[in-house]
Amino acid sequence: MPSEFIEEIDDDVVVDGEVVTQGASNDYARMWDSLIAMRDEQTIVRTIVVDAIKGGLVVDLGVRGFIPKSEIATRNLTNLERFIGQTVEAKVLEADRETGRVVLSERVVANEKRAVQRAETLSKIEKGQVLEGIVRRITDFGAFVDIGGVDGLLHISDVAWENVAKVDDYVKVGDKLQVLVLKIEREGERISLGLKQLQEDPWSAVRNEIREGNLIEVTIDRVEQDGAVAKIMKGVEGFIPTSEISGRRNEEPVAPPEAGQTVTVKVLEVRFRERSIILSLRQAVRDRERSEVRDYMKKQQHVDDGPPTLGDLFGDVFSKLKKNE
């Protein structure tokens, strides 16, 4: 940042190459006294952004002040020109009269305000509350949601009832969410949040729709070393152990399923407390084959017996007449 230069010439003063009167010089001196006092007392300055350069923002304080990128409150530091003409609140970090250097921080003010808001939020927040928040950051393990100066963690396991592979498939930075406060650790000021808990639990439908022994259609979600995970309905998965995929001795082999494939399986166990459903592919194939054999035998028996002939009908009539004699 260019320095301000002051050079006395008789009763006048040269400031940045311009001649000003002694009265103006006195105002200029008072302005520097004020800036130094603001620096020492750490008072908040309201100023206007007049320019944006590669390293940060230039503000007008009567002299040019500079807010480095590292001291700008927002995380989005692209296109700094958008700040030109805006009023910002900052604190003076450096005010050097000799070099004319004035450095300010907007971030310090923002952090102080956030700390006050954070303390207020923490004093009021309770487990079980439903709050509105804004997604600030997304990681592999969840999303950090601002619920009023406090960032709570929305863990990946609490985003949705179904298996969530990527958090940003469900929420984006900047999204406004209604979240449930699951847990508060006040000493560490850590807050756990839930999103799926505000949606209907799909397992409530399992009691009415899924029965042990049923044959149901499922979609293979993924194949693992010890079996396959199948999607039964939104938010409800079942597991097919390896032993229930391949056929046993004297049974026809069953082709292993692939991700995305729709197959018919038999429900072996439904464990509501563990939210676990055990499925069988091979038993579904066996049951279907047995059903097909039974249907075939019934049809074959009908073909062998055939429909009644006229002789059969007259024979029945003669038998009845003979009995009545």
C-alpha cells in the first residue's frame, strides 16, 4: 500500500504531492491521532470500500486504509470488486503516522460478534429443539450447520434414513435446514444435529408390510465380502448372507447378484430392535421352483382326468334311477 507523505513548506503542508493549508494539516494530524486511538482502544470503525486490489480491500478513512485478504470476514474471496461501495465494520490493527500505513481487520469484528451470538445461543439451546440452520461446510463425515453463531455437526448417519454415501447428494453449502438437536456437550461446545429424525421413520411401514416367509422384490445396492445389501424400500435395507446366495448340496446353483439388479428374495428374519432384515435368494428360488412344480402337477392332473363325457353323465343318471327302484 502506498504510504502517505507529509512535508512542511512554511505554513503549508504537502500531502501526497498536494499543497494544503495549515488548518487542513491540523485536521490531518487530528485524524491520525484518532486512528492511533482507535488502534490502541480497539474501537470499531465503519468505513467504505473504495477499491479492491490483489491483496485485499482499500478503504477510505481520510487516508487510505487496507484490509488484507486474511482479515476479510467472508470465506469467499473471489471477485473482491463486489465489495466496492459497501460499508464494512473493522478494527485498526496498525496505524503508523510516519509511514502512513493503516491496516484494518473486518474478521476480528465478525469473530467478536459471532462469539457473543454463540454464547447467547448456547445459553438457550436444549436437546430436542428444532432449529433453523445454514450449511456452512461439508466433509466426508457430515456437514457443519450454523444454528446461530454456533456450528453443529450433522453426521452422515443422521442425514437420511437410507444409506448415505456422499453428504452433498443431500445438502449443499448455503442450504437452510430444519434440524433437531440430538446432543450437547457444553464444555467442548459441541452439538450433534439430526435431519432424518424430522422425517417419517420408514421402519414404521415395515411392521405392516414385511412378514417373515414373504417373497419380496428388492434391488441389490452393493455386494460385500460376506453377502449383499439390498434396498427393500426407501430407508430400509436387508442383508443376504453369502450362505443364502449360493445353492446348497443337491440344489441348483444360484447366480450371484450384481449391484442394481432386481431380484426376488425370501424374508427369513425381521429384527425391529436392531433394524435388521435377513433375506435369502436361494430359498426364494427354491420356493418359486416348488410353486411352479405344484402348479404344473395340478394342471397335469386336470389334463389326465379330462372333462366329463356324455357316457359319464348318463352313467350317473342310470345309477341314480337304479337306486330309486
